[in-house]
Amino acid sequence: MPDASSPAEPMASLTPVLGSVLGQARRGNVLEETIARVLRGIRLGTFAPGDKLPPERELAESLGVSRSTLRDALAELQTAGYLSVRRGRYGGTFVAEELPAPATSLGAEDAAAVDDVLTFRGVVEPAAAALAASATLSNALRSALVQALDAVEAAEASQYRPLDARLHCLIAELSGSAMLSASVAEARAAASGLLDRIPFLDTNIAHSQEQHQGIVSAILQGDPVRAEELMREHLEGTASLLRGFLTESGSAPPSQP
């Protein structure tokens, strides 16, 4: 089992291990749980827009469900516009290039949920960044982190938030702590659900990307104090943005998601 100084190598696709990110469906409402877990993977960028889903058997095993339950869940998500099916030699089930728009915006009734998510993220993500910067990273891990950063920088608006989430989850993976990585995935999934309900702001995204670059640079330079500080600053911008949309109508404060 790897310790904090020697994190496990990421998957070739640069996405976190399916089991730790998606979780497994519990007994009871298995279909609904399966739908929710796949949606979680889409929101976290484990399955980014345009990505092909893993083989049916692998995905069903990761979720702890039967293949028939998985097929039913994927069919529902296809109907809802999150997935598409392509036929032929290079066919399969793919995440939609453009995900459905959120049905609702943030309201005053969401204030408690926003505060809860922001508090949780403020605890786990700076800690993960500091541990990642303290870890001894192989060349492959360092390359994976840079590639994840580049993917966010090159992303179009429809792809930005899932790839942004994937970068945050990868940083948590580099901490070497499976429990911390799972906590960051949980926090980021909740945050993505809230961020999807506010407008996409180009100027703020540019600022966010500058902060991403600083965080990644601090991790690669082995500076845990700076990595933690920059991550905390980055999350404070998200907090300002979400709280601004709870109190402002039609405008956003000068912060970044």
C-alpha cells in the first residue's frame, strides 16, 4: 500500500481509479444509485465530454451492480442527453460533447448546502495539495499532472468544469491517501452540482486557470506551504462566486469558479 511519499501511479487516462471516485451502488434503489454514480463520474471529469465509457463488464464491476442494471441506467442517461451510443467498429457509449443545461439556478434555499460544501472543500482540498507537494512524484505522475492542467487550459466551455474537477481529483490522488482522495471527490462532486447552476464566466475562468498553474507549479517544485496557500485562495474565489449568486440577481462578483 503506497504511503504519502509514494502515491500510486494514475490510470493511463489520467482519471482517478473508478472505485474510489464513483463509489458503489448500495442495495435498495440500485438503478437510481447507479444513475447517480455515473453522473458523479461525468461531473468529476472521470468521464469527460466526448469520452468513451469503460467496457460494460469493467464499469458494472466498479459500481458493484449487474450488467443489466448498468444497461438500464445508461439508457436513462442517454434519454436525458448525457450519453450517446455509436455503432460500428469504433462504437460504444460516449459522454455527450455538450451536457444538458441545469434545470434550476441557485436560490436562497440553497444557502445551507453551499456553506456546507464550501466548508468541507476548504478543509480537504488544501490538505491534499500540501500532501501532493510533499510527495515524491515519479516522472509519470508529474507528466500526468501537467497533462491534466493542459487539458483544462484547452477546454471549451462545455468541457471545462468536468476537466477542472478531474484536475482537482488528480491532485488529491497524488496525496497518497485513499481516504483523502475519496473525500475530495465527494466534495468536488457536490461543488460541481452547484457550479453547474450558475453562468459560465470567461474572465473568471481565465483567472481560475492562472491559479491552477500556480498550484501545479508549487506541487511540482515540492512546496507544500505554497501549494496549500494557493489552493485555499483558489477555493475562496469559488466561495465568493457561489455566495454572490445566492445574493445577487443577474450578476456575479469578481471571482472565479
